[in-house]
Amino acid sequence: MGLINFKNQWGAAGAGLDQQRSDLFYVLMSFPSLLRESQGTSLWDQEVAFAVQEFPFPERSRETMPVKYLQQTNHQIGGDTASGSVDMTIRYAFNRRTAELLERWHWLVANPANGGVGLSSAVKTNGYFFWLTPNMQKLANVDDTSETNVMTLGARYRLEGVWIKGLKPSNADMTQANQGVTLSVSFQIDRYYPENIVDLNPNSFANLPSLGLSNIVAGLRNPGPAGQ
């Protein structure tokens, strides 16, 4: 019997049919090496990831090559269509280095003070997008009040060739007392794709790593205390 007959099984008790929430996600990027601090760590997960408000997926499509013979036209596979920029909204936090790090990356691409232009290979970086799912195995233990691994990683997408294309703060407005300042950041992404197709609908979830981007890039989706 199928999952749905005449009764609505979405979120029903014991149905195991739950909808992915659009606000449960996590975006990680590694800043270009020229912007990392002396210890060689990326600050994206400490200063920017928490402030990401939305992530619009870039369009992913392919061109076709029409081949006509008499009255018939067949379409053969062409190259990938070049994707446009991705406009991501980031909340401005004045007591964090969020705006500073993004501005430094923007200057690395093209310095407005001296007119210098960076090399594409030096300003591009890679990253990941994760859907997050509540970790019911942990939440079922109500005596466990620790904040680690409350969410688990769902679908995982790899972002390649990311560089910052535009940066604009929201307008200053005396009439908007209840609206926060945001940064509109335009990213150019060469390509994005699922890291592993079976992760799109995983049967078992890995714990969200708490050791930062380096472990995730290395594939350590469930690192132990020492990253093992």
C-alpha cells in the first residue's frame, strides 16, 4: 500500500513522512586563503554562517543542440548553461566581524582605493550547503540539555568556484524602527551539485560536526572528540 491513500499522512503520528523545513539550513564557505587569520582557520562558521538569512539555489540547466533532418528535429545534449549570480541576504551584526570579512573579500576581488584587480584563482573558494533535520534520537533524551548535535545533516550540496560579486547594505531609514540592517551579497558560483545523491533522502543522519568547515570538507560528518 502506498504512503497516502485517503488520509493525510504528512506529519501524522508514526507515519515517517515529514516535510523539510525551508528555514532549517546551514551554509558554510571557506574564505580565500589570503583572508584567513594567521592560524590558518576559516572564520566563516564563526562570523558569517549564523547571520545568513536566506540562500537561493542557483539555476542548474543544460543547453541542447537541435539537429534537423527534413521535417524532424532531434535535440542532443549540449553544455551546461552559465548560471547567474546568487543574491544571499546576510544579517548585519555590529558586534561581530561579519561585515568586515565580507568587505575584505570584496576588496580582494577589486580594490576601489588603488584600482587593483585580484586573480580569479586567488579570490575563489568552495563551500557547502546543508539541510538540517531535528535529531530525534538526541531530543528523545529530555535529560540531555547539551546544545551539541541538536540538528543532524540532511541533504548536502557542494558549492564550487564561489567568489563575491557584489555587496550592498540595506538602506538607512528613520521610519524603520523594527527592521534590522542586512547585507545583500551577490555570489558567483561556478557550479553546485549534491555531494552524494543518496544524501538527498537519507535514512540515517550524521551528527552536525562541531569542529568547523575543515572536518566537513574532509568528509568527517560525525567526528569524535578529537575529530576521529
